[in-house]
Amino acid sequence: MSTMHTVLRDLGIQAVNSGGSTGSQWWSGRNDGSLLSSVNPSTGEQIAGVYPCSADDYQRIVKESVEAFRAWRMVPAPKRGEIVRLIGHALREKKDQLGTLVSLEVGKIKAEGDGEVQEMIDMADFAVGQSRMLYGVTMQSERPTHRMSEQWHPLGPVGVITAFNFPVAVWAWNAFVAAVAGDTVIWKPSPKAPLCAVAVQQICNRVMQQQGYAGIFSLLIAEHPALAEQMVQDERIPLISFTGSVPVGRRVASMVGQRLGRTLLELSGNNAVIVDQTADVDMAVRAVLFGAVGTAGQRCTTTRRLLIHESRYEELIGRLVKAYAQVHIGNPLDKDILMGPLIDHMAVEGYRAALDEIKKEGGEILCGGHVLSRPGYFVEPTIVRAQNRWPIVQRETFAPILYVMTFRTLDEALAMHNDVPQGLSSAMFSNDVRQCERFLSAAGSDCGIANINIGTSGAEIGGAFGGEKDTGGGREAGSDSWKAYMRRQTNTVNWGTELPLAQGIKFGS
């Protein structure tokens, strides 16, 4: 039996699968309409099929999620955390298989696939601890014999819309924190990675059935935007967490805003690394290589722009071009492979179009620049000498294309760094403490993530993940991101016998 068939069997994936579930007791029985095919981007061949949900399935999923929330919100938070801990343990048992499925379905190398599952496990551990730390505060009242405080309550069903490039981890960032906060979760994954979602739902279903719960974690696989738009507009879902492109994110924000709901947006990145005249070039080369080539350039935190002090340009580019030449491209499950395929044919065409635009602008291709003639969706990682003002550089190019520029002063570098619409991740390589602190100051990087002497990708779950400007302003995973999934309530208790008013107001005699 092949590796693929063994993994599918171990994860409960059939040749044809249901695309909707609220727990072990209910999977959508839809078996008509178009079958959604999951394709291995390394070969272009179908892995398995999924029947997407119908409009009736959607209504059932939301109804059960709302009903489950009414009971789940009253379960003590530490108990909710204990159940998330059990899901984390179940993920540990299936880490190898699920990591392999991530590689098969979206083309990440095995190390990255396993790393994504480890991120889910880490997020479960984090959420378990957070379940005992949903803290409020007390405030001093201006009125005698009064006590003021605030507390946090569960919010309601949360809609989580995820992208293909992190087919399981981004769901975990949201779902595990939302669950310990007392919310239920409806997951609409990318139709480009439905099998990963089905596998995770199977794991959750088994744990939740053992614990006597259903409707806490639900799955809604939809092929067309109509059901996703219905979820975004649904007043029963107070929070929509969306990961994807800026244009779609704007539409999501507008639709949710019309109903005065909440959004948590994780949109595009156009991340830059600054390498100054004091930098450790060995470290910079390794960081830029992983940041620009990892996941075939399909991370929102991918290194897309490299700003090099003119005194270090020849040295750094020479070593980077040499490193690129040693990148093995191919089947992501092979041990010596460093870069797998793009996700599909459309992504390859996007890579071609970007290179055509670069050439028209007068960009110089320093290495790479070719689509590989083989089965699957493989391209060469590419380095281009470019200018920051070009429209192609101002956009997020979701492919392994690195735009290189030079600077003379840190002021010039920071101006270029911040002169893009996006503001997700950033990094600076320097051994000058003053320049580092300047980069991290209010006058430095305008991104939600700013690093010194590490790259732009590979963020730890303990910090809040997200960015500014066109990246959307959302924050997920660590720090105090849990507050996005709860509602704040201010409480005032009068334990005296008088009824003084605030601001010293006198009303009546």
C-alpha cells in the first residue's frame, strides 16, 4: 500500500467524503451536485473527492452551533480547556499522518507539514493554560461603598474562513482559543485543501463524542462563494475570522460591518528584510533563503523584498544566488527536497505573469525565472533586481519571487520598507544596537511583527500574530488575542444603603 493510501486510511479519508459535520452523529449526506476534487500539486492527480455542503446543510450547521453554544458557554472554562487538551493529545498521535496529508494536499515539504501540525499541538497547549487565565480587572469607583470590575463572557458561534497555505494551523489558532473562551466554531476551509479539514474534523469528532459534546467544532466545505457570503452575513455568527486576500477581506469587512458584527482579518503581506552594513551575512542568507523559498513563497509572511546596504550587496547577492542554486525542487515528501510545488495551475500562471511584468519594468532576473517542465506545478525560486515603486513590487506576489533593492542610509531603508500598502511581518539584520532599536521604535517598522536577526516567517504562537494597514489589523494565537473571542462586561456593585450618582449628579430632593 502506498504512503498516500496508508495516510488516507489512518485519517479516515475515503475516496469520496462528506463536506459537512457538526460531530460524529451527523455528516452531510449530500451526494449530488459537483464533486470537489482534492488534487496533489506535485503530480496534478486527484487524491480524493468531497461533496460540498448544500444550503440546507448550512442552515443545520449554524442552528446546531447556536444551540450547542448555549450549553457550552456554561461549561467551566478549565473544563473546556481540558477537552482542548485531549484534542491536542489526539493530534500528537496523528502528527506524522496529518503532516504527510498537508504535504500531499498543498505541497509543503514534510518538515513544514509536520511543523504545521506541531503548531496546532502547541496552540492546544497554549489554550489549555489560557482557559484558567480569562482575567478581568477591578477598578476604583468614585462612589462610596461601590465596587467596579469587568469580566469576559463567551461571544457566540465564530466563523473561521481559512486559506490553503496553512490548511490546519490557522484554524487551530482560532478554534482552540475560541473553544476555551466558550464559543462554538464553524470552519469553512479553502476548497483547495478540503481533505486536511475533513481529517481534523474526524479527530475532533472522536474526542468530542467521548466527552459527550457535539456542535462545538463544525465543518462547512463550500465550493462556491455563495455559502461563505451567507455565513459572513449571518447575524447569528457575531465574529468572522477571515484569512485571505485584501480584496476579499475588504468585502468581508464591509458585509460584516453592515450588520455591526466583528471581523478578525489576516490579509496579505509584503514583507521586507533590511540588511545593514554591520549584519551577520551568514545568518541573513539562511533567514532569507527560508523566508523566500519556504512553502514555495506561498506564506503570508514570506520574505518578498530584500533591502541591502550598498556596501554588502555584492557579497550577499553572490552568496544568495549560490544558495538558490542548491535548492532541490520536487516531491515534498522526499527528504532532500527544500521546495515543493505551487498550489495549482492558476498559481503558476500568476508566477509567469509577475515575471512578464518585471521584465516590462526593466527588472533584472538574477537567478531562476522558469516554470519547470514536469508533472505538477513546479517553478524555480527567483531573485530579481527591482525598484520599490514598481506596481508589481507594491503588490503581494504569492510565489517564490524575491525583489532586491539597495540603500545608503537607514532612513532610506525604512522609507522603502514602509512604502507598501501591507504591514504584516518585517525583519532587520544588524549588529548595531542603535539601528536595531530604531527599527523597533514607533519611527521604524510599521508592521505587526518586527524581528531582529531572524527572518520574517516562522512566528511562534505565544505572540499575537497579525499586521497593520492592508493586512487588516487582526490578531490571532497568543498574547491577549483571546479577547477577540469574548465580550467585555463592566460590573458595578453597590454594597451600601445610599444611591449616589456618578459625576456628583444630584437628581431630585
